[in-house]
Amino acid sequence: MRLGLGVSVGLALLAALPGTVRAHPLLDQGIASYEEADFTAALEAFDAASRDAELSVEDLLRLFEMRALVHHGMGDEEAMRSDLHRLVAVRPDYALGALAPPPVQSAFHDLRIEYRAAGLRIEERTENGVPTIVARVAEVPDNLVDHVSLQCTLGANHGKVSRTSKGTEAKVYLAQGIGHEGCVAAARTWQGGVLFRASIDAPQPLPESVTRGFEAPRYEPAADTGANEKKRKKWPWFVAAAGVALVGGVTAAAVASGGSSTQTKSLGRGMVNW
């Protein structure tokens, strides 16, 4: 009796290990039909699986792979490339299984060169004068991302604000004078599986040494004349050029660190856009 109980517990633990987790039943059914060269039944099983709300992201990737093999077997190269493109977008280092024939392996290799991996980015903008946080999926094929969720923690203990939008983009609008302390976003399948994640921290203020502004050194005329006259005439122009160069350098640094927003702040005698 104890032996039987131990075996049962052992089998249960073994089944729970990550390496032994079975695929979705519809995927198993589709793979079995593919191995029997029943491509129509396989395609029906894979399409049914794609509509199942319990399909995980790993199952989805396996579905794209196997459905590409079915399309290849049916002579539909365009549909095959579409599913392989989805694999490249989500996981460029994905390795096709042993069932993939050489033509599919070759097409997958070419698509890795042709397309970039998709990615979720969070940007800070100003739209119609309103500070805006935008989460957008770039380089993504059609019918892959169903919706994007975005959440930002507001400053001054104003809590959090979040949005979920269909498609590949979500926006959060901030009230004037209230910044954020960080944002997180996720792009999901219609089943809810997370394909991509992204986050940003709170924007950092300019260093105090920069915000004090830049003052050009005062020119003190020398007491002598003659040979140094030309140097005295050129020196103010040199100071002006140096001032422009320094303000320009600060502007470039502010743009690089401030994302794509277009707010303007005063910096001594110049203006810095970021």
C-alpha cells in the first residue's frame, strides 16, 4: 500500500516538472494528424487551438511552428512564411524541431535576416500640450498582439493610472504638474499571454551644475596695445562661440536623456528642448 502511494506521488511530482509538461491537447492532436500526412485535419486542430483561451505563449509558439509545417505540406508558402515571421518576431533564437524539413528551415533562416524582432517601447511625449506616456509595439506582424496594457505610478502620492487598449498601442495622459515615478507595459495575446514587456523609470532632473546656467567669462582689456590688438578683438568672439558650444552640448545631453517629449526649460541665457 505504501509502495503504491509512493509511486503515485512520484509520478505526480514527475508530471509537474517543467520538462515534462505536455502541450495543449489540440496541439497534440494536430501534430499527430501532421505526422499521418492528414494536413486538413492538422490545420483544423491548430486553428481550433489558436482560439482557445488556455493556450500559453509556449503553446502559441509551437502552434506557429507546426502550422507553418502544415502550410508547407499543403503548398501554401505565403501562409508558411507568415507563421515563421511570427516566430521570428516573438523569439528570434527559436529552434525549429526535428519535424521541420530543410525548405522550412531555410525559409526560417532567411526570415531571421529579413525581419527584426518585435519589441515593446515606452515613450514620453507631449500631445496637444498634455504630457503623455505611450507604449507601442514596433516591428510586429499582423494578428499577433491583441492588446497592450500600460500602468504608471504618479508622483506626489497620486496613486496609479492605467490603460488597456486593443491593438499595438496604449496611452496614459498625465495631469499638468504631476509627473510619474515609473511605468510598466505588457503586450499580450488575446488569450492574455504576455509576449513583450517594457518599463521606464522616473525622469531624472538635470544636475545642479547645469541648471544654474552658463555665464561667459568677463573680458578684461589688457593694458598694452599694438601687437595684442588683434587678439583682444578676437577674444569676445571666441567666448561667444564657446558659450554656444556648451549650451549646444547641454541641449544634446538633455535630448538624449529625455526621450521624445518636447517640453522646454530655461538654461541661463539659452533654451533647452527635451
